[in-house]
Amino acid sequence: MAPFQKNRRTVKRVPLRKALETSFYNGGHFHYATMVDISANGARFSICMGLQEKLPSVAEGRMMEYYVTTSQGRSKCRGLVQWVHRDGRYMNWGITFRELSPYAEDALRKEIALTCLLQDIEQRMQDEANRVRSAD
């Protein structure tokens, strides 16, 4: 078993079928990013800046507020940045949710539930297909 790591994920992260447009306020400006995967506890964001733009100053340990647009509507959440990876004009970072709407009808909560449910169904179907193949 691997030793405990400070930012180790405790639940499985699931890629979103369709990336979610997200805006966030940082350094006195609104920025736009894409939420590319999600779990019950957090999310990963990605951003690619144009040649004339600078990447926003996203740093580990920073609490940030996000506005996420899903097929169910728009939602607001707050999250603590756990890690950041920069590569030229690209940046990815992961957050742990700190504030998420308590309402089951919230657009982001619905997206998390649906995404995780679909991933679970796909995994069960794959497991069953593997079981059938190995029984042959």
C-alpha cells in the first residue's frame, strides 16, 4: 500500500463526456477555463491561453470561486487548489470542493451524480463482458 500523500485523491475521478465551461475570478479579472473531469470531492480544470494572454495566477492552497455551466443550468462552487501543472500556454489544476450547493437540484450536483452513475454503469458492463469472455 502506498504511503499517505497530502493531496491523494480519495474517490475516483471521472472524465466528463462533455467538458463544462467555467469562469472564475482571479487577480482582479474573470478568466475562463474548462472543467474536464469530476469526482464527488473535486474537479480538474484546463486552460489554454492565446499568444497575447497570460495564464492566471492559480496556486496551490488558494481558495477560488467557480461558476460552472452544465446542461442542467449554471452553478457556483468554491474549491481549494490542490495542485497546478503549467506547460507553456497550457495549465491544468485540481481542486477539492469546499462549498457546493446543498440542494439536490443544483446543476453541478446533478452533473456529478449523472457522470458518476454513468461511469459506474459502464464499469459494470465492462466487468460483465470480461466475465463472459473469461467463462468461454
